[in-house]
Amino acid sequence: MFLFRSCNLLDPASGELRPGVDILVEATVQGVSDRPIKSAGATVIEVGGRTVMPGLIDAHIHVYLSEVNLSSSMPYR
């Protein structure tokens, strides 16, 4: 469980920037508040006013061919 304290949140639902929020994450976002969140079991990360943009996941791949002739890359039977 993580508590991100003092964030600027780019709210994906409204597209608005919400300054000074705390975000509690336990597998998924459990709470967002403009008032301090208290959680005894959370690791607190002081964000210091940096912007948090949930929903952006860097899960991509670059695929390329080294041979333009596709039939030459197929195994022969």
C-alpha cells in the first residue's frame, strides 16, 4: 500500500489538474482527497507538488523486420 502525498493530479475523468491531493493506492486507487489521508500501513511517498497522471502505462513494443521479402523468413516445409 502506498500513500502519495501532496500531488497535482491530472484527473482523467474531468481532464482537470487538481492541486494538493493525496492518493492512496492498494493494488488499485483506494482514495483521492484534497485533505490529508491517514493510513497506518501505507508507505508514504512525498511527491512535493509533482504531477501524477494515472492511466498512462508504458506497455509497448517496437516490432520490425530485417528482411522485406516475407517468404524468405518463413521456414520451409
